Amino acid sequence: MVLEDIARTVVVKMQQIPQLSLLPVAELEKIPLGRLRRDATRLHAVCRYQKGVRKSEISGPNDVRCVDLHPAALTVDWQRYAEFLLYHEYLHALGFAGHDRTFRDLEALWPDEEARTMGKSFGNHLRTRAAKWLWTCPQCSKEYARNRRGRGRYRCRECSIALVDVKAEAVKPKA
Ligand SMILES: [Zn+2]
Ligand SMILES: [Zn+2]
């Protein structure tokens, strides 16, 4: 997925949201786009402001240096979530700096309802990619992605059976 194409799609969709019609939505396309580090696991996207500009002083896209998205979101599987992430960061770029009530109301206007709830599964996806160990249930095969060994001290939430350590590299698909 090319970031600029996703950005174009998002801007077009935003131009169809009546509540945003008085805001400089077309200017959002001028904001440089970038990628977070591949191994980032907590941050999914970020809106970076120009040097010296405080969050409370953001008045529009000109105060934004760039918007970065997680590279793992730029795949066919996660494209809808990538669009929503960009929408979220673009709202910040329009001057809605914090995650207050107004911001959440605007965020809820994104037409792809399912995409708005994909954050949790994307987080799990990132943790699984990054994990060194999969604590695996010998009974139901459920895997718990972790960075340290469990050494048999933890039990499956479903079966209460002691989990076995499996090295993640051995089973991880190439991302
Ligand atoms: Zn935010
Ligand atoms: Zn189990």
C-alpha cells in the first residue's frame, strides 16, 4: 500500500463528512507522510508538530511537520485500519489536539465502523510479530505471545493446563 494513496482516499472520505466541511481538509494532503519503526509495538501512528508549536496552539495542517504510520498497517489486511489511523491523526492536524469529548465525537464520524474497533487486534498482531516466545497450550493449541520464557509456570486460560514454551522464530510467518 502506498501511503499517498491511502491519504488521498482518507481526504476524499473526509470531504464527504458534513461536520468537517468548514475545516481545511484539502490542505491535509500537503502534510508529509512517514513510517514508524518496524519494531514499534505501542504506537500505531503519530502526528508530529512543527518545532516550537505547542499542542494547545495547533491551528491547522501548517503546524504539522509530518504524520507517521506503522509500516505493518500498510498491508492489504490492515488497510482499513490504516485509513482510520490516518483519519485520527488528521483530526489532530486540524487543531483537535487532545482526546477530549469533541475529538471522540469527530472520530466516531468515520464511516467504516469496523475499522474504528481494529486497534486492539492490530496491537495483538504487533505483539505477536515481536514476541520471542509463544507459551503454547498442549491441549487447545492457544498461543500466548511473550518476550520471556514461561518455564511451565503459567496455565492456559481456557484449559488450565501448563503452557509449554515454543520459540516464536520457528513458527512466525515472514512479515
Ligand atoms: Zn491521538
Ligand atoms: Zn488450552
